[in-house]
Amino acid sequence: MNKKIALIIICALTISVSVFAQPQNFKIIYRHCIQIDTAKVLKDTIGSEAILIGNNKATNYSLHKLIKSKQKDTLLTENELLNRVFADPLKMVPKTEDGKMTGQFKVKPNKAIDSIGDIVYYDKEKDTIYTREKMIEEYVVFTEKMPQINWNITDETRLIKNYKCYKATTYFRGRDYTAWFTTDVPIIAAPWKLNGLPGLILDIYDNKNQVKIYAESIEYPSKDIVNNFYATGIKVTLQEYLEYRNFEFGKKIKNIQIMVDSQPGIENTTYKPKPVTRNILYGIEKSIN
């Protein structure tokens, strides 16, 4: 065994003893970036804020919450329309002037979004993950055992936020990932469902440049509590979730297409919709394997 990798494992065991001996909470703020159209790549790494709060018993990874504040309408150009509709759970409303398309669309917050948002809750004692995610108008919830991810830890290192990080690679749920994790803090955790490394993941991305999740801040110990899982939504299996999501995304594209095509003066715009099939649209999970 490589000496550096052996040292990483020893450090991880030390962290494990410390973590389980002291049930202190931690809080990691991530940026969660995803491009669900497999024909495209990430345009930026702004993404959505995701918060991971955990301890030795459970972790709660939450994102896409409704922020209760006065929100002004935003204008999107035609080229931004399809990207934005997937980047944020918003309702698209066309804007017209004198019965003609202006080439822009008003965006209003979708009222179906709630203050709980999407959740990935990991019960360590039961080794079970509980997921809640919004589709189009409803939330779905499903349960699964914590997946066993086979990581390949290398001796390559880099500094992230002054923490020494080690490189690891894996294939999970249809994507090839590269992760950078550190053992410099007494936390063993990961964003979303990407567990299994002997440390804390600070940066992870796929090889298609369609997924990137990276840490913005680390708080340990933290006064924030690990909220319980909110099982409000339509109960589905993992396989049903994948199929339901693809159906809903296809339905959203179709509805936008109908909405735009039905507007007077559409022939006078530069908007040329391209056929989009459902099977090229995925969330972060592209398959069960």
C-alpha cells in the first residue's frame, strides 16, 4: 500500500475516533452547480447555496429553499430561457408588446417552492438516506440504503482554503467524479450522497463539466442543529424518481414550446426552438448504478 494513502487512512481513523467521541455539530456551506442538459456544460460556478449540517448521528444537506423576501421580476433573453428554467424552479411567463414578442420573458417565482426545499438526509445509525426533491409542481420523497461508493484515493494533493487536500476518483450514478478531500479538520462528511471518503470533501466535479460542488465555508463546532427529515411529498422508489423526473422535464420543455409558439408575432423573432428529447435531460443522478 502507498505510504501516503496509508497515512491518510490512519488520519481518518483518528478523525473517526474524535468525531464519534465528541457529538459536536458542524456546518459546511457549499455551492451546488449542475447542468442537466447533457448536450451542454456549466456556464458558471455560481449555482445554488447548499448547507450541510451534521454530527456523529446524522447529516442534513439542504438546498433550493424559498427565501421569503420581496422578489422583483427578472428579464431573460431568448437564449437564456431554456438554461434558466432548469437552473431555477421558476415559472416562465411571456411578455408581449402590441401583440408581438419582445424576445424577452418575465420570470416569476414558482409558488410551489417551499421554505424546506430539497433535502438529502443521512441517518448514520440506520445507514439510510432520505431524499426530498421538487419536480415541477410537487415534491417527491424516497428512501435508500447509503450507496457503497468505490473511491480510488491517489497521492496527488492541492491546497483548498489552506487545507491540504487529497485527490480521489470514482464512478457513481452515471457520472465520473474527481473529489478533493481533507483530513485537516475533525469532520468526515460529503455534499449530497458522495460519502465514503476518509475526510471532508471540499471540491468535487464530474468529467463532463456538468456538476461541480465546492465548499465556501466550514464551521466547527457549530450551534446549528441537524433538522429532521420532512417526508412531505409523493412517495416513490429510486427508479420511479428517475423516470418521473425525466417525464416532468420533458413536459416542462413541451409546455414552454407550446407557450412560445402560441404567441402572436413569434415568426418575427430570432427564437428558433430546437427539438429536445427527454432522454438527454438528467439531474445529478443519471442512473441507479
